[in-house]
Amino acid sequence: MPLQGLVNPNPASDYFTVTLPNGCTEAIIQLYDIQGQKILESKITENYKIDVSSCKPGIYFYTLRVNGKAETGKLVKK
């Protein structure tokens, strides 16, 4: 079964909010730039805000890890 975590707004200019799947209270999020360099790794809880205000505009990728499962996605920073 997919994790179905939610990262929004997308695109964003200042921050993204991570909403965890139902029943999950914590997870690990990793954020990568377009070259694959890890720019953030953090243990998070429900409705966690990722501050991207200091990041350059462009495309970023994330991996959300919950209970041994992983979900990946793309984020756009305006």
C-alpha cells in the first residue's frame, strides 16, 4: 500500500508543509537538489514545515520514509 504523504503547496516560494499518512506520527524526510546533492535530512512530525526560502528557485526531489517504506516526489521552488 502506498504511503500517500502530502507535500504542499507545490510550487512554493518559502516553505512546504509535509502531511504524514493516516496513523503515522513521525517520519524522515530527505530533500535533494537537481544534481542529487542532499540538502536536508530531518526527523519530522505531522504538518512539518520545510523552509526553502534560502534555496535557489528550481526543481528539488524528496524522499519520505515512514515505517520502513519510502515515497519519492518532486518539488518546485519558485
